[in-house]
Amino acid sequence: MVCAVFKIFTVAALIASCTAAIPVDKGLVLVTDVPNVAVPAKKANYDNLRPQISEMNIKTYITNRFAQTTVTGKVKNHASKSQEAVFFVVLPNQAFISAFILEIDGKHYTAYVQEKEKAKKIYDDAVRSGIGAAHVSVNARDSNTFTVKVNIEPESKAVFNLTYEELLERKKGYYELVINIHPGQLVKDLNVEVDIVESRPLSFVRAPQIRTGNVILKDNDELDPRAQIERPKAEQAVIKFKPDFEKQKRIAHGLGTEEDDGFAGQFVVQYDVERDPQGGEILIKDGYFVHFFVPPDLKPLVKHVVFVLDTSGSMAGRRIEQLKEAMKNILGDLNSKDYFNLVEFNIHAKVWNLDAPEESTYFPNSLRDNSAVQEIINISFAPAYPVKNTTINETNKLVKAMRAKGGTNIYDALRVAIHLIKLRRKRVGNNNIQPLIIFLTDGEATVGKTNKNEIIDGISKENDIKIPIISLSFGDSADHNLLKKLSQKNFGFERKIYEDFDSDIQLQNFYKEISSPLLNNITFTYTPDTVSLTTTNFPILYEGGELVVSGKIPQNSNVVAPVVNCFGNQGPVQYRPKVNKSVGQLERLWAYMTVKKLLEEKETSTNVKEIEKKALYLALKYSFITPVSSMAVVKPNSIESVDIQKALSTPNTKAFKAGLVKIAPENPIEDNEENKIDNHTKVVSTSIIEPFVFPTEMKIKLPWLENKFNKDGTLKFFKGRYTLGINETSPAGLDCIDPQSEEGLCMLVSDCDILLPKLTDEQTFKDYFCSIENKFAGVCCPKPIVAGIAPQYPFVESEDYEIDDHTEAVSTKTIKSRQNLSSGALNQFSNWHIIYFMILYQFLSSTLF
């Protein structure tokens, strides 16, 4: 069977045919054995065609630096047999997929978060049965790579909607959105649109030349996207990119790919905002806040850098030559007041003496008997050298003469680096000089201490003065897992340097990001009623970067500006940023940052299971696909019908309103080990969504609203994915302020009849709009009217399940699906399966934390 390989780099689909699934190799174009031609008139030739992309739309909304990107691809399989499509999805470093909707023959199927192995099994079972299916899973070896698999039935159409979210990170003085586009063929209708709405004026917006995504290219006019940039307001921008066939071919030629295969590259948007002189801003909305911290006009700290360079045998050839070229430029970028040491390591660590190279010191001096090795504190090492022409020139000579040989002694090399910084502090004092270890290696520990946990624990114990260790893993053979954990526990981070002809440029560009630390020991202090905070202590703020904190605050309270204490070039500094109202929602941004924090803690914690449970809980609540979760959706041949009201009223079951439903097999659950619900069960559920139908009762009350819905029930005129919440229950006590500045309660439209006569158009709806659970479009209903409304579902308990200060309290009646299943659709699900997930969800809510 011919299979179509769909490769999406971040937001786009690559379609190519092959005889077997082919793994991705750093984003290279997959070779196909089926030509890319138009659909022929004779049906006999259809089976030799890959599915054709007729339309691809990519839309990104950015508010408060938080980007939500949705790619929609329309594809048809003209063949007379099923073809499997495999999407290799490479996301930006910090992105989470949050939604995947598959449309086959006019019917919509959506996926919800699920434990990875169970989601994969659902997909495999469906494919074996010849049923259309899709699966989204994380690659365990690369947290930034996801896969979407789709089995398209004969002569069927499929529409894919993939949404992911990310917080844009400020580097080199700007925010950057990267959209990887690789359709694998010319696309008649290819559209990219990026909408930016910030709380402060935008200082600039630009769309630089298209990138390859792999290597850094020189300026090329063929790669200029010539994107249309509109600035409706100082705080807003709209960027549009719509390449026709000729432009797609031109870009492909500039990138060095086949023109008829379309272009394979990255569309990039860069922007920044004007800065507040008080050091940043705090934005608040609906009980959440985000704090952006970037003080302007700061002088860099003086730093002491220890370069620790791997010269083991595996570095031989192009790797060490590129390292030498990069170091030549990096040494030239050192600030005139800085200090540095040069350490190379293989089986030993060698500290270079720039004054007398022949007197350079080796450690350890012997590897035959480690217990007999001279203690590091008893060895004389060269001092830290000031940045001068003489020291830089001598260092360049030594680096140029380096040769690759021997094994890799990671542990002792890092011990020496820490010791060198401690020696300088002992000799001349702290003097507010920022220490920094830049550690580069291309392999695993093979000499000395080689156990990963022992290396991490040992170095972390030695590093009692909190020196940031920044690890550069060179090529695919480097031990990324070790370096990532090592740096995370030692106030730094790990960065991968891809092995290619531009590796030296990658090294240089990376160093520029960290070359100028501005502040260190930064602590954010908030009032006691501020809870569920993300990270509040940071070791360093680098020039061109930004620190971000998010948390929860009591609604309608007076927010007191926090205090930010840190150390700068002239000593202690204190900031009190301003507090403003946010232009967009903040809840998902907070949830995103909290999950990220938990996943980072999981890497170095001894309490992995508890942290993983918390991360999974939030991934469930906010539909994030993370390294601990996945998605699955299946189009079954048939499903057993069920009486939903009866299932919900089953005795001895804490019921929640139907919405999260998993596809049921034909046989009931058997009481065996495989089906037991225990601490290892991480299923969330999968549901089938029928096309949305606007209820007749609502058509009569709000006739203008009938044509304002997308196929999945979301409203067209809101940028977020909001539905009306038909058949849902309004929350209790959610305060709001209406357009007349009167207090009200945020209610679902269906629960606020008194306001319906006023809702005569989109603008009025927007004026009264309030967000419910960040997914339902509510309205601010006058309090005297709604105060006496009784709950519509008395069987739903109102008791909240308090978790802790890291997670949000969630009521059973607020755990609902994104879409509103019609009664016809609900009647298809089996009774036992609803009960199964009611029990499971209650278990997760009451025991996870």
C-alpha cells in the first residue's frame, strides 16, 4: 500500500509518497517514488497519486506574547484504496499542541488529552480495521517533535486542524514567531496571517527572509517573503503572507529545493514592544496576572567566563575545526573588563597557562588509581586572565593548535571549572562579577566518573556558589539528557548545536545571546494573596532577554505592585513595575507556564510521579499535549447507544455532566488487571463531535447569530475558540462589569434571557462578553436578574476540589468537553463507558494532589 507521508514543520503539512514510513532527519525533504502531478482524467491512474492539498491556511494570534497558531489543511485521497498519512510535527521549542480536529466526509472528530500508549493503541486498532483515525503523540527522545497519523479512506476528503500554543521568548532584543512550512507540493491556496495585539505600543514589526530551518543562509532577494504588514493601531499589527505558484517556486529556488515540490522553509515574524522605565509591567485579568520584566538602559555586568572545550577523539575532523573558528569570534566578543580561563578536556582536564603554556596544569594527574590522585585544592592552576589583545591572541594560538584525542572526562572537567572560579573569588573577592561556565561536548562520559546521576549530584554539590553552567551539546552523539539535567540543576540551560556546515555560526550566535548579563540574583516578591506562582527566582537576566512570572490573584482586588530585588553593575537594585489591565486572556498563559515549570522540575526531582501527576492534571484541564500526554480520535463503524440521564444517575457514582466520553469497544469492561483504575491510569478521554447545529430555540431569540458559527461550534467573531455552551451550566459567583460599569454575574447566554433583546449584533455581544473557563462565550448579566436562578442540574455537586497552591481548584460541574454534543450524538455512547470515565475523573480530581 502506498503511504503518503505528511511532514508538518510547526504548522504546515508536507505530503510525499513512499513505500514505508521514513523517519525525519533534521527536516530534510523526504524522497518520494510517486511524481507530483495533477489529478488525471482516468480513474485507473488515481492509485498512483499521493493525496492532493487544495488549501492550507495558517493563522496565529499573539496577545501578551502568547501565540496560538492553527493550521488548516484540506486534502483528498483520489485512490481506490486507503492511504496512511504520517505528519511529522516539529514545534517551536516551547510549544504545546492544544487541539486537533479531523474532518472526514463532512463529519468532525476531535481529540482530547490521553496517556500516550493508550492513544497509540486506539489508533493502531482502528487502522487494522480499515477505519479512519488520527493519533498525536510526543517523541520521547525529543520533546519538541510530535507525530500525527491519519488513515484516509478511498476517494475521501480530509481536513486537518492542528492548534498549538507557545509563549514567545525574547532573545537578542525581540520576540520571534517561527512558522515552518513544508507542503511538499505547490499549493493553490496558501495563506499565512499573524495578528499581534499587545498592551504596549510595538516598537517595530518585520518579516525577515524565509529560512531553511536547518542552516543559516546569506541574504538572498529570492527569499524575501514581501509580506504585507498593516498597523491598525500602535499596539497592533497584522502580517499577511500569501505566495502564489510563482512565489512558491521562487522561494524554493532560493532555498535550493525542487520548484515543483513547493518551498520548504520558515516564515518568521519579529517584533518588540516599548519598555516602561520602571522595569516592566504587570497585566491582570479575571484573577490571573503576568509580569514581564525588562529594565531598559542597563550596563552589562563584568563576568568571569570559563570555557570548557571537549577535545576528545570524537571531536576530530570538521567538529574541532568549526569549534576553533567559533572560538576565534567568541573571544573577540568578550567585553574589555571581563576575565576568562581556557580549559580543554579529554581523558584529563587541562587548564591553559597563557603566560607559560608548557606549565599548563592537568587534572587528574593519573587515572590508574583515583584515590591516589592529588586533591584539587592542592594543585596550582593558572589565574583568570583579563581581556587584552595579548591574552586573546595567545588564546587563539592555543585553540588553533588543539588536537582531538582520547576519551571524555566530563566530571573532572567541570570540577576544575568550578574550582577556577572559586580560586579567583578567594584571591580578589566577589566584586559583583558574574561567573559563567560555558561547557561544550559532543559525546558521553567515558573516562573517570561515568554514572549520570553521580556526575549531576557531584557537580551540583561542588557548585555551592551557584555558578550557571551552560551546556552546548554538539551533534547527535552528545548526551543531551545528561547535559540538560546537569544545567537545570546548576542555574543554566542546555542548547543543541546541530552538526552542519554552519555549526560555527550557531556557536557564535548563541554566545551573543549570553555575552552580556545585565542583572543577577533576581527575586520577585508578591503579596501573600498572590498564589500559584511560576518561577520567581532567576540567576541571570541577559541583554536582549526578558523574565516572565505568572500567577493567580483574588478577583476584583487591588493589586499591589510587587518588589523586584536584584544586583546590577552598580550593586543592589530594586524595581516596582506598573500594574495594568490585560488586553487578552491570561489563564491559558498561566497554565502553560505552570506546566512548563512542572516538566522542568520533573527532570531533576526525586518526586517524579507526583510532579508528573500535577503536570498531567493541568494538561488534561487545558488540553495540552506534553511529554506526559497524547491525543487519539477514532471514527468507529458503530457505537452502542446509551441513555445519558440514566448513566449519570447511577447510584454510588459522583456524576459529572456528560461531555468527556471515550470510544467504547463492543464488549463491556472486564474486571481484570488491564482495566483497573489505579494511580497509573492517565486516560482523559476521546469524543466524537458531530457538526454543530444551532438550536431552534436560540434561532428564535438570536436569529442574527445563526450564521456566525464555525463547523465545530466555535464563534467566528471571537479570536479565541469560544462556544455558546449550549446545555452547559453557568458557574456560580463569577463576577463581572457590564458596559454601563454595573456589577453583574458572568453567565451563559442561554441563562440570561433578560439580556437577549439587547444582543442584536456582534459588537453588542462583544461589549457584554465575559469568558467562562476560557472556552465559553458568556455575557455579563445584571445581578438582580440572575441572583435567584437555580442550578439546572441538581445532581451535580457544587463542592470544589482544592488542590494546592500550584494548581487550580476545579469543580466537578466545570469539567466539561469543548463541544456540546447533540442528544443524537450522546445517545450513541455506551452506558458502562460513561460510568468508567465518571469514576476515573473523580479519582483524578480527588487524589492527584
